[in-house]
Amino acid sequence: MEEFGLSNKTVWSDCLQSLLNQAIQRSLRLEEKIRELHSARYASEAPSFLMKLLSDLNGELLNGLKSICETTSSIEKVDEITYTTQSKEIRSYCQALADLYSYISLVESSQAGKNLTSISVSIARLSNELVPNNVTLVCPVYSCNYCYFDILLWLKKVVERFFSETKLSGYPKYFAFFGFPHVIRDDILCHSLLGHELGHFVGTEHNIFQDALKDVPLSSLTANLTASLTAIPLTLLDLQKIFEEYVCDIVSVYLFGLAPLFTLIEFGTSVINLTDLALPHPPLSLRVSNILTTLEHYGYKDFFSKNGENAIANTMLSTLQNLGVLVSETQEMIEPLAMDILHCLEIPLKKARELIESRIDKRFQLKLDKHIFECVKLIEEGVPPSSILNSKLDSDQCQPTELGFILNAGWFYRIMYLQNTKPISLPLQECEHAKQLKDLCRLIDKAVEQSETIYWYNKRGEEVS
């Protein structure tokens, strides 16, 4: 240090003060950004809740930094040991501030009219009804996949790392975040995959993953599977995560019927391995096989068979049968380990289907009836299938169409009338098929929006009466 012509005390003190100043400035800028975002308009209360949470935590971090500043100024000599100790603590505060900054992007993405589709509001409402006492935020993310995580769970770890007592008492049990790819934010039919992400949330809350695997000798199962493997050994946690992915697909079918199947095939072929295991996700073909089994378990094949005189029902039944044949034909190409895992999990997956039926309220289970064919006809006529007349109520009383109904009607229409058989031409231009898909997505988006309006209108009427 002598080469700088400064005493040790001056060098270490200046360096420490510089670190503190940077950290405090970062905290003040974060608070300024939060105040700036308060003036924006949002589709739900969740962003405001998140901003308050970030502001509270930022305030605690700022107080901590000021406390370090006071402690440092009272030290007579700041030597290398003192600097190392204090700077390590300051850097941990800086990392926490950087993590809080990462959530600001979620607030910005949830601005109404900027990135959101109507399904964001609908999924948030469904999440709040499935798991009461939670706050839900649904918005686009800059990645190529769908995601779920509990913001509070992560922030609790931040709080507990810096403070003796939690500052989150009095907050809801969960702050569920669901993200969908920004690049396809307008492709509303694809967003039925949010049903899979809801599965992670609901499955954890209702202990479905844990209880379905109860009495299953996972340790010996893992050892047996690993024994036949020549590559990376399979761990117990790997097996549990694979099982969770299968169960989340089952939950998505419970909530949204066939729509997640068609979406998984459409969206999944670009991001999921078709025949190989890519932890924690099973091969796409085996996920399709699991969904087909689930659809049969929940009575979808019987429904289409009973309505075989209807062209739409007949097409859907034929589609499911063809997918079953295709899956069986590809089994020889599937990685042996992935096949062995699915065979070992067949019994707990059957139990999971039963637990989902018994623990998730029946009113959330999508039950198709002949109204689905009416919804498809409305789409064909260019009318959003947003409400269906309930014959048991007064003639002027409409009920909102379930989100699952709307998504399935959209997919049924697409499969019936919008199959693209023409090769892609170069240079790439928006073909007629792409334009029709855009029109369909706009119609479905409008249907979801109108259905949500009807739901809240009726709910407000019930509260007033």
C-alpha cells in the first residue's frame, strides 16, 4: 500500500466508504424507481403489493447499510482485517439489492395494455380461487419457457439472512408468480400451458406430490434405475422432479382438458426433447402418453364416443387415437431410462389422478358437454364464445364461459378448420394460415376478456343483493 503514498488507515477507510456510498446510492435509486412505477396502471393489485414489499425490504436494507456506516465511522483504525470483514457484509447487502432490482422487471411487465393478455387476469383469478390467501402475478418473461415460483418464499430467505425477525408477518401465505414467453404473448392458445405451472402451485399446496409417492420405495427404485444406467447417475431428487412434471401435466388436464395436450405438442416440439430424458423434464412423447392416459381416466374419450354423430367430436376422438398410435410407434426410439422411469411411476401417477380429483374442488374440473360444439360454431361465425345461456336462470342472465371451455373451443376450431398443409415458402411472408391463426387468437382473447367481465359483473350483483 505504500506505493500510493497513503497510510493504511486512509486507504482502507476510503475503500470502505466508497463501497458504502455505492450501496446506499443503489438503494436510493431503487426506491426512486418504485415511486416512478406507482403512477402506472396495472391489471391487478399484485404489482402494487410487490412494489410495497420491495419498498419495505429496501428500507430495511438501507437502514442496515446506514448502521454499518455509523459503526465504521466509530472505528478509530480501519485496517485490512476490518475492511475484509465489513466489505464482505456490504457486498452481501449489494447482492440483496441487486436481487430486489430483478423483480422490478416483473412490475414493468405487468403494466396493463403493455404486455398483458386477458388470460393473465383469468389465470390470476383461477390461482386465487384454487389456493386462497395468496397474491398472484401473471406476466410475460424474456425466456422461451413458462415458469412458476413463489416470490415470498425467496424473499423470506433474503429477510432472514439480514434481520433477526421476519418483516413478512401479516403478508399472505403465497405470492405466486406465473410467467409466459414474451415472444408469444399474443398466442393465447399456447397459454393453456399455464395449467401445468398451476400444477406446481396446487400440487405443493395440497401435498399431492408427497402423498402420491407415499409408500413408494424411491431409494431402492432410484438405485435399480441407476444400476442400468451408464451415464450420469439418477438421484432421488431427480426422480421426484420427474414425477412432479408428470403430475403437473395431469393437473393441467384436470383444469383445461385437451388444450394442454395440443399446446404441448405445438410448443413443446421446439423446446423439449422428443425421445430423450432432459432433467427434470421427461421426453415429450412420454408426457403425451401420460396425458392421453389421464384424458381417458377423466372420461374425455367416452364423451367424444357418445357424441360420435357430431363431426367435431368424431375428429377429436380420431385425433386422440392417432396420437396414441404415434406414441406407441415411437417407443423404440425413446431413451430406455425414461421408459423405465415411467413404468416405475405408473402406480403413483394413478394415485395422483385420484388425489387431484379428491383434493381440488370439483368446480375447477373441466367437464365438457355439448356447449363446446356451440362454442366452436360461434368461433366459426366470428363471435367470441364468451357467454352461454343458462336455461335454469332468467333469460336475461348470462354465465361466463369457463376458461377451459374457451381454450378447448379454440383448439377444436383450429384442428377442424386451420390445418396448414402448404410448405413454407421463402422469403418468409405472412401466409393466409398465419393470418387466420392471428384472427383466431384475437377472437379467443376477446372471449376470455368478455367472460371475465361477465364473471365480475355477476359477482358484483351478488354482493349488492
